[in-house]
Amino acid sequence: MTQTALPPAPSGGVWKRAAFMLLRITASIAVMFAVYYLIPAKGAQDDSDVPWLILELVIFAVIVGFQVPFIVKAKYPVLRAIETLAVTIPLFLLIFSRVYLSNSLINPESFSQPLDNTTAFYFTVTVFATVGFGDIVATTNGMKLLVTVQMLLNLGVLGLVIRLVTSAAQRGLARRGQDHDSARGASGNSTTGGPPGQH
């Protein structure tokens, strides 16, 4: 009796997951920006929130670390990796934007002009993108050091984090390939009526 080849699995599931992924990314970024714009930053009467920067960067690293096993085990590792990068990079930028904004409110002389939410984010992105238009610059040694820290961490985000996430996606794809081969092998053995070598 001739076996009929099974038709390929429909790709509709991938497109649905991609659509849900875009919705989750949009919602996550919208929530992050809402928090950034709606919650007031520390004013001149408060202490510097540089210690909060350290805490936030640690939390950022923990979030990235937790995402790696989820990417490897995901049904669609590439989609999960894209979602991770699309959310963590804006989070990284908003962390520094918040610190720049707070320090500008504490000491308006920290930058060449006082910063608000938008200009703080704009300045952070220009540093991240290594554009450096020069319209906003750090003027105090403390802020110059903080901007230097961001530039060094930018290399880590662009290098280490992206490599970590893409490597996790590759391991996830390899795992799926092995699972698929194992399933095909098990199906082949059951079709022939037993394990190889038995006739």
C-alpha cells in the first residue's frame, strides 16, 4: 500500500504569532513611554538618582538573561528573539533618558540646555546612535562621565546582548530541528512495524 505524503503544515500559525508579537511589542513600548512621560522625574530638591541607574541596569541585565532560555525553548525562536530586542533596546534608552532628565532638573548646568522628557530621550538616542549633533552636550565632568558610561554600555548592548539573543535563537532553531528529526525517526519506526533490524 502506497503511503501518501502529508501536505506541508500551514504557515498561518507563524503569521498569527508574528501579528501577536507586533501587538505585544507595541503595547510594551507604549507602556514604557507612558511611564517615562507621565511619572515626574526627581526635581532639584531630591538627591541624584545615579544609584537607581545601577539598579535599573542590573534589572535590565536580569531581564535579558531570563529571556535567553525562553528564546531557546520557544516554538518560534526567531520571533521571540526579535521581540526581545525590540523591547529591551528602548528600555535601555529610556533608563538613560530618565537619569539625564533627573540630573538636568537637579542641576540645569549639567547640559548645554535644560532637558525635558523629549530632549532627554533625543540626546540619549543621538549618543546611542553615535551621531552627536552637538546641539545638546554634557557640560559638567559628572555628566561627561555618565555619557561616557552610556557610550561604553552601548557597545555592550549592540555587541553582547544582540549576540546573546541571536545565539539563543540559533540554538532554538537547532533544537527544533533535532526534535523534528526525532519525531520523523519515531514515525518511521512505527510505520515499518518495529525498530530497525526486526523483520
